[in-house]
Amino acid sequence: MTTVGVFADLTDQTMPLLDFAHAVEERGFSSLFLNEHTHLPVEHPTSRFPPGGDVPERYARFWDPYVALSFVAATTSLEIGTGVSLIGEHDPIQLAHAVATLDTLSDGRFVFGVGWGWNREEFADHGRPPELRAQVVEEWVLVMRELWTREVASFDGRFVTLSPSRMWPKPRQLPGPPILLGGPASERNFARIARWADGWITMGETIERDPLRAELDGLRRAWERGAREHVGPRVTLIHNPFREGPEFSKVIEVAETLGVERVLYHVFEGDDAQMLRRLDRARADVGA
């Protein structure tokens, strides 16, 4: 059955994090996912903001998702997730420890959406080549899984070397929280998912039944070619209520028909009244 949650743009200028999280839970939604940008370079001449135009102010103000979600996990029963975390902008050993801690303390409620992001300058500020950010992300996932699943972990890669090491806690979910790659539909991205992820986060630009079905068929073919052993791929769809397309209830109906695991309603930034109205609209749309 498809679950229904919320993906929210929360910052230091919006409705307070925990007030919003409690409102999400009170309205019967199952999860809360947060975005990540560590900072916003003032100049980004080689990077185009995907929707076009100027980058909104919120991109310089998102909460750190791991710290914020730890507060959410401690005070609600919501499933928590990143949609997505730019993991190549972190140290992979430290991040493996943080994620394992968050998954354990939340009793296995963490979903790990990952990506490499559109802002090359942001990525470069972390000391890694932006033209290789997809390769960095893949290697980071492999390093983290090594630490999560082995009593003595080691890794010798292109970007990181890990000497034989021990790390606890292990995640509550083994072999680790589900890793979902966020990115557009493409054979290349589907091959990446089949190679090292557990599934896909899509913004759902083509939520109509046939285009989405075609995309998911392509993903599942890549999964089969990868000879993955466990059930999958797992799919999360983020619904933008301001984009032209079907109503939220129809999105959920199509998603359930196509085997999508989770649909997230995108609540954009605003004050308390604005964000609560958006939550109430979403709840009304699904008849909750």
C-alpha cells in the first residue's frame, strides 16, 4: 500500500520545525522528509537552477537535515527522510556514523534519499571535483555500507581510503537504511540505482499514468539487468501542488496502481498559517 507523507521546505524563517512536524503527525501523514543544501554560493556561473530564474532564498537557509530530523524522531512517531541529502558534501566515514546513529535512535524510521545536486560551486567548496560528483556519491554509498555491515570494515577507492576499522552503532535497518537516488528518469540514473541504491526518488513531473509507467518499467528493467537479489526497486514520488497536473488524490491513485511505495506532498516555505493551510489542503485532497 502506498503511504502518504510530506516533503517540506523548512528554514529558520518558516513555521518552526517541531510545530510543523507535530501538525504533520496530527493530520495523519506518515512521514516528513527534508531537503539539504549546506550553503549557497553567491556566484554559481557554471550551475543553472533547474526550475530557471534566480535561486530562492530558502536554499541558503535549510536546516541541517540530520540534526533537524533527530529532533523530529525524538518527538513524533513519523518516518523521517532526506529528499535528498547531498552526501558528497560530507565526510563519508563521519556520515556513516551519523546515519547509523539516527537510524538506531529512531528505531529504524530513517529513509536515506541521496543525490549529487545541481550546484557545482557548492560541491566544489567541499574540496571535491564537481564534474565527478556522481562518482563521489557512489563511492560514499559503498564506504558507508562497508561500515554498516562489517565488524571490521576497510575500503580502498578513488576518493577515499579506509584502513581496517570498527564502527558502532550499526543501523537498526540492515544492511542499512534504504538508499534512494534522487534524480531525473534516464537509463544512466536507472543503471546507477540498480548498481548501488535501493530505489528512486522522483519529483513526478510525468505523473500521468502512462509516462510514469514507462519510467518505472525502465527502472525495473535496469533492476533486473543488475540481478539484484532483494525486492525492489523502492520508489518515492514527490508531488508539487503548484505544477500543472492531476489532483493529489489522483496522484496517489496512480502511484498505488504502479507500485510506488510512498508519495510526498511538497509543502513550500511560509509562516504558520500558510504552511498549515497547505497541510490541510493536502489532507482534504486525500479525504483524510
